[in-house]
Amino acid sequence: MGIYDELKDALEAEERRSVGDSFGGEGVRSVFSLDPAYQSLMIGVADYPSDPLGVLMADLARQVHDARLFRWMIFDAMRFAFLIELTNIRVSSTKTKTRWMPVPTSPNTSTSFGSTPPFDQAHDPRASSYAECYEMFEGVLVLLLNDLEFRATALTLAGRNGEWTYPLTYQVEDAAHIHTGSNIRRADLTDLNWLLKVEGILMQAPSFGVAPVLDMDTVKKIRTKAYRTDRAQTGTTQTNRAKRWEASYRDYQYANVESCWSVERALLQSLADFSGFPSQARALLVAQGLAPATWTMQRCPVTLQVHAFADFTAQMSIGRSDFHVGHLHPLKAGGRHVGSNVAWLSRDGNRIQGDLSLGDAHSLIRTIAHRLDNP
């Protein structure tokens, strides 16, 4: 036994413990915890100091002096390399599992996972062998050790993986086998860095001398729209609040992490142009180069109704909202989940657009207006 085998045993034991009936098996579901795997890993580093992975871990620990941050950084790296979050068989939520342990064959597997059953390397491009995952984990540790910018970003995100995911993505997203060390690359961090800076101004505003603009609940709702799939219980790819970058590439709701960051950026940036957005906060965004100096009044792109920031925050605070995130070119019609294709819609605008493109929605409005004027 060595680190390789002991880590594999720990991850597989945790899946068996936590998976329950998520994918057609039996038992009670529970949260997949990386604690046992991390403990196994650290024991292995101590027991096998000359193991290549143990050497990497020891070298990295000497560079990161904060034990808590180091632990979260390794958790996030393990999460990226070894695990995936799939929609469960009832399409009611998602479940984290390893990328190599197959799930039981079931009637819904093909629609839930966007592949033919079961979830394994022979049927799903997202599945990967343990050996490939382990090699990827080693590669991520090398990157953390040698790439200072990447390490700084990983440390900034340490423990926040559920919010912004990991700063890596795939080179070829539609490859027959995507989760391999040779197919990953550093993500473009432009939008993520913007988000990190803006978060401080909008949510931690007192340290900047202005009042907070958004609360965490509102930001979480925006991130859910940016990063998670909408519920879809029909069609060939059924899903429910899965991470978009871990959905099947054939799923029309798929988007890589860079695209998801761009969506959150577009939604937050447009809020600064809502009527009544706090002027001090906007001036601070402009001064730091995070928003354009020219104010552009934000309107619903369908109805052209002016968006009021006071209405937005008031409705968010009571758990409902007449503001909807819409795709100007719908995903089902081939549109992409990217910042340039999203906008805040009014309730009426959302109802009118439905599955139409923005152009088709405007044509519909003109047609109705013409009929009303010319009965």
C-alpha cells in the first residue's frame, strides 16, 4: 500500500457511504465529505515521505504557511481532480461522486446524465479512471507549486469552491474523453478577478467608506442563475441545479467556468446602471475601473421598462422577484450561456419572451400592436 492506493480506498469508501439511493441503489443519501481522503493523504505523506506525491505535498506546505488555507486548497484540488456532481435519478437535486465508480443502470440514467447507462468511461466523456484522476491531481499540485499567480488565485478561492469553482477548465470541451491531465488548462481569470474586486465594494462596502449595496442572499441567487442549471425534467438531458461546467456537453445548459463568470459579471455590472443605484458605490466602481464612467439606463430588453434598483433589492429581500435572468438568444435555440447573451428581464418581459429570441419577441409585440390599431 502507498499514497496512491490508500487515497483511492478512502475516496471509494466515502462514495459507498454517502451515495445511498441517488442513482438507483439503496440506502440513505448523505453529503460526500473529503475529510477522510484528506486525512488519508496527510497520513500517507508522513508514512511515505519519498513518494512523488508526498514530496509535492511537503514542498507545497512549505510555501503555504497557513494550515487552514492549505487544507482548503488541497480540498479544492481534490474536488476538481477526483469528483463530479451529477443530477440524481429523480432529477430532484445533485449528488457528488467519484469520476470512476459506475452508477447502477436505471431507466433514467440516459436522460439524467446525457449518456447511455451506466455512468462510466465507456459511456460518458466526463467519467475518468482513478489513475487519470490521480495524475491530474499531481499535475494540479505541480501547478500550485510553480505558478505563483495560479496559487494566489487558488488561495483566494480556498474554501469557496461552491461559489466560483476551480480556476481550471478543459481545452477541448467536446472531446470523447474530457477529464484528463492533457486536456486541462488555466482558465482566463479576467472576469473572476473583476468579480473578486467588485464583491468587496458591493458586499463589504463599509471598509470602502460606503454603505453595503447587496446582501449575501441576493448574491447567492445571482450566482445560482449564473452557475447552476435550471430545472429540466423532460428531454434528453434532465437536470436540476447542476454545475453547468459539469453538465454533459450535449446539454443545452452546459457552459464552462469562464462563461459562467462572465454571466455573473454581466448581471452585477448591469445593476450599477439601474435607476437609483447608490451613487457613492457607482462612483467607487468607476474610480477603480470596474464600471464605465458613462451611465447607461438599464431597461428590460423586451418591454423597455426602466429597471429600478430599489424595486430589485426590495423584492429580493422578501424571497421573490419580478426580475428574471433571460437569454437574448434562448439556449434551446442554440444561444450560449455567456455574459453577452444575458440580461435582466421584467416579469412582463419574461412572460412575453418565453422561448422566443429577443428579435422574435419584438416582432410579436409589433404584430399585436398592429392588430390592436387595425382590428
